[in-house]
Amino acid sequence: MLKHPGPPKLLTQIGDMTVSFAMLELQIQILLGGLIREHQRVGQIIASQLSFARLRATVVGLYVDRHGEDDDFQVLKQLLKKAGQIEEERNRITHSIWGAGSSPDKITRMRVTCRESRGFGFRRQEYDETQFIAFNTRINELTSAFQELYIDLLTKGKVVNNPVKRMW
């Protein structure tokens, strides 16, 4: 039977990253739904069809259409930029091959790439538990920041929270 080369506590951190990223994506989807100003289900239907990058772009487009590039937009834009950076790191972690690290408490990420601009490439990076914990903390802090922004926008009437009443 196949046995993973990484220590279970590090594999647990990769699982934590997966769950935490899903929560971040959900918060952005909720924001999208609030900007649509329709029944939550409409936002959920639309958001379910969007990649993470398109979700972020759609939120920007809707926000600017509804409210312009005001002070809240600048906050939103910074949060979405951080979300894009988080997604890049999550993709590197998720779409890599994992091997044994230089010590029993480390794991090595390996990735083969081939790009038109650079050709073949091989990258490797060693991780330990503190690196995963720090990354997962960044995801969770950003998720909280999106929750806080949503609540702030809700109190200002810039988004709606309509879980039950259809507006059409």
C-alpha cells in the first residue's frame, strides 16, 4: 500500500489549507451575492460557475458598477489582491508532488513546469510545520477581513443580505 512520504502533521496542515481556502472562497462568493442585490441563491448560482480569478474580477466589476472607486473599493481591491496571492501559493502547494524532507519533520514540494517563455523547469522547496501554520493563518486572517468588510458594507447599505425573499 502506498505510504505518503511526509509526516502526518504536515499532511494535516495541507488539509487545513484546503478547508481554509474553501472558507475564503465562500466569503468572496457571499460578497458577490450581496453586490448582486438579489436572493442569495442567485449569487450562489453565479459564483459556482466562476473560477477563483473570475470570481475576484466579477466582484470588482460589480462593486465599481454599484459604488464606483470609493474608499471601500480601495480596501476591497487590496483584499482581493491578497486573495490572488493566497490562491497562487495554494495552487503551488496543491499541484505539486511531495517527497521526504531533509529531516523527519520536513517535507519537500517538487514541481515540474514547462513554459513557452522559459522552457522546462524543476523547482523544489522544503516546508516545515511552522510554514504551513503561518500560511493557514494568513488565509484565515484574510477570510476574517472579508467577513468584516462584508458587515461594514452591509451596515452602509452597499450590499444586501437576502437569504429568503426573492426580489423578482
